[in-house]
Amino acid sequence: MLSALKRVLIGRPLKSTELGEQKLNKTKALAILSSDALSSVAYGPEQILLVLMTVGMAAFWYSIPIGIGVLLLLTALILSYRQIIYAYPQGGGAYVVSKENLGKYPGLIAGASLLVDYILTVAVSVSAGTDAITSAFPSLHAYTVPIAVVFVILLTLLNLRGVTESASVLAYPVYLFVLALFVLIGKGLYDMASGAIPQELHTPVGTPVAGIGLFLLLKAFASGSSALTGVEAISNAIPNFRKPAPVNASRTLAAMGILLAMLFSGIVVMAYEYGIAPIAEATVVSQIAEEAFGRNFMYYAIQGTTALILILAANTGYSAFPMLAVNLAKDKFIPRMFTARGDRLGYSNGIIMLGICSILLIVLFGGHTEQLIPLYAVGVFIPFTLSQSGMMRKWLREKPAGWGIKLAINTVGAAISLVVTMMFFLTKFPQVWPVLVFLPVLIWLLLGINRHYGAVGEQLGLSTGEPVEAIEGNVLILPVAGITHVVEQSLSYARSLAASQIIAVYVPFEREEEAAFRDKWSKLHPDVRLVTLHSPYRSIIQPLMKFIDVVDRKAKENHYQVTVIIPQFIPKKGWHNFLHNQTSFYIRTRLLYQKDVIVTTVPYHLKK
């Protein structure tokens, strides 16, 4: 029943050979990887006006030069991440750049910041979209948390169905939002050109304003830069693009930058021309739409698409978080289970973990995550600063053709990103101080996992020369995942028994992997029969269970007993079992229902 439900929710399993069909073209990639950045135009310009409003509406003309400054930063980031895409086509973005050029600890700071940022992306975006719905239908306000949780679950299921399928569904609302804002900006420009906007609605550009200082302008600039969250997502998800992946990713990044620049500058100019001031009852975009169209169909269409994209902006996190987790898992900073592809060829463990963490955050804050937005922005600009600095060091070290221009681009980007980061800490410390607590804690946890994997690798590697202890018992089928001390000890146990034969079973996902393991096994254990069960759907349990069933049926015909031995190593700390023994647990659980198959576990106790 559970298997049937799984098929209904996420669809049929896909073969590994179908991976190419799950890659994104530029149109779909732009929709799902840019939704976070594009949705930020709904609140980025408003953040600038909120700061300027402390001086007075006469200061609103400063939003124009501040907006130009944000566009300059956007340009530097787009050019920089374009270079990162070509330099690091395997993905990973700021984490990989910082780790390889600045060292392990800067890399971990960038990686940990982005992990938290993507969780916040989902929680904040879904909560903001839910607020828009409950504002339109006040009777639903009491159900804010359940509604937000349902949206997260739906997005999680949609992404578990595969990248291509989720992109096909989500592309339409994103492009509808872009179209709606272009219509809004176009109407505003027409009103400007026709003189329909009274000049007394806004203060002329250049008007002196008392109380304006550099600190206030930098604070407004930092607040407006929150519109740039999500710019790095494309560089993290390069492997999701169709070939040639770097070329398609860089073109998608450029398209996103152009769209974001046009929408952001359009909203800033329209807010200035119409003399819009932030109020609690309506967003800046809502007020512009009402001034341009009145309360008619177009107004509600703009509001509807804005609410929808605020929810769908969460999908950027679902696209980038799993890819970042894969890179961290390959470096053994988080469990290696995050490198496994699911039934639909997506990194399901990362998708599910992101959904769970986001739901916990929504429940913890009661669906009101607005106070997390500054923390959310800091989580982006720390990696921005580190990635730009990393690229600066790369160009200084390698000095490729045209490195001077590349260095200049990254230097400007690093300097501005650092200023924005410092301004967040100086002006919004009560909101962003938690980053100084949870970031070190998260890095400490990642380092602990890495040390554990390193210690285990030293003890399990055959290069240690440690003798294998002889054990007495009986075995017939021995599932193996590699050639380590754990497997060697289990094999020693098998050889000590009077079994009719020993069958080592290996489940590879790729044909190349299968051939390499066969060759290695034949050299080390030519006397032990090896059966390889190629699994195109990346499942270990299913092919292994089918093989055991076949052997069991033949065993009954010949009146002998089948025994399955499960190699397992036991870490010194009990919680470390979670990192290593999920598969052996599932195998033992499944075999409990086969009464005529004996299941034996051979433990290998780690000494450290």
C-alpha cells in the first residue's frame, strides 16, 4: 500500500540512463532558479523607502541613486558568478570557490551560510505568500501555520517528482508575474510620458534634505540589496542544466540579471513618480498597481501573481539546497546519504530534509517569519563576499588571459558585498546576531561529521595492515558495498564455515562502477563467487531482495538452508550509526518477514 501511494505521489521510478531527460533547458531553468531573485522586487524597493522614510518623504528621491547602486552590485555579482560557472562547472558556487581558494574554514562558512539561507528561503517565501492569502481572506488568518505547512509539503512532493516536472508546473506562474510587472511598469511609463502623473506627488531629484547622512544612505542601500537574494542559485545548480551545462547556465544567469534589473529599476522609478510611501495596509507594489489601474482586474491580477511567486520563490531553495548538500557530502561534511539520487533522479534526501527544516521553522515562528528577513539577507551576503574574494585570489594565483578585468570585477563585487554585510550587522544587529551563534555551532557539527568519517576511513582501509580476525559460523550470501575491514572480517567468518558456497553480492548503479569492482574483487578474492546486480533505478534493497528470493527457492528444492550475513561496523558513539548503517538496517528489517532465511550480523567495532 505504501509503495502504491509513493507511486501516486511522485510517479514511476526512472532509470539512471534517463538522467539526461531530466536536465533543464534555459526557459525552465530561468523559471525555477530565478523565482527567488525575481520575487524580491516585491519587497526590495520597499525596504529602501522604509529607511528613507525616517527622514521624511522629501528624501524619497534618494531611492533613485540608491537603486542605481543596487544595480551596480547586481552587475558585479552577475559577471562574477558567470566566471564561477565556467571555472567550477561541477556546481557548488560559493562553497566550492571559497574552499578551493581561501581554505576549508572559509568554505565551511560559505556552505553553512547557504544551507541555512535556503531553509530560510523556503520558510520566508511560503510564509509571505500565505500572509498575502490570509490578507485577502481574513477568515483564514487563524490557519496561517497549517496553510504554510501544506504549501511546503506540496512543493516538496512536486520536487520529489523530478526537476523537469516541477519546472513544467512552476514556469507558468513565474512568467505570468514577470509579464504582469512589465504591464504595470509600461502603464507607469505611459502615465509619465503623457503627463498624467502630477509633479507635486514627488520631490524633484537633487532637492536638499536635512538629516540625510552617509550612514543612512548606506543603511538604505543595504536594505535594498535584499532584492539580490537568490542570485547565486544558478551557480550551485549547474549539473541540472542540459549540455553544454556551463554555457546554458551562464546564459540563464544573464537573462535573470537583465529581468531583475528591469523589474527592480521599474518599481523604484514608479514608486518615486507616484509618490508612494510604505504603509502597513498595502505593499508598495499594491499601491503602484492601484495608482496605475485602480481597483480593477489588472490590480487583482498583479496582486495574485505577486502572492503566487512569493510562494514559488521557495522552489529556488529546493533546486539549490540538494546540489550544495551533494558537494558537502562528497567532502564528508554531511552524511553521504545526501549524494544518493531518488526514484525520480533528484537528490531526494536533500529535498526531504529541506522540507522538514522549513516546516519546523514555520511552526516555531508561528508562520510569521518576517523578522528572519535580515538574517536571510546576511546568509546571502556572507557567501557573496567570500566567493568574490576567492575568485580574486584565483586570478592572482593563476593569472589567465584577461585576468586583470576579471580581478577588477571581483574586487568591486567583494568590496560592495562586504560593505552590505557590515551594514546589516551595524544597523540590524538585534535581528542578525543569531548568525554569530548558530553559524559556529553548525560549522562545529560539520567538522565533527568530517572528523568521524576520517577516523572511520583510517580504520576500515585495508592499507592499515591490520590482521583480520578468524570467526566461526556459517554464511551463504554476503552483501558487500566495498572492500574494507568490515567486509574482510565477514568474509573470514564465511570461510570458516562448511557452506555449500559463498556468494558475495554487489549492487552497482553504473556499468563502469560494476566493471571496476569486479576487476578489484577478482584480484583480491578469486576464490569467492561475486554476483553483481546492476540497479538502473539506484535501489539496493529491491534487487538484493529479489536475488535472495531466487536463491531461497532453489535452496528449498535442494533441501538446504539460506543464511544472509550483514556486514556492519559499530562506531564508538551510538549516534554515529545514523551516518553509516541505514542500508543494513533496511535489509535486516525486510528479511524479518522471510521466516526461512537466517539473518546474521557480523559487527566490526571501531577502536576510535
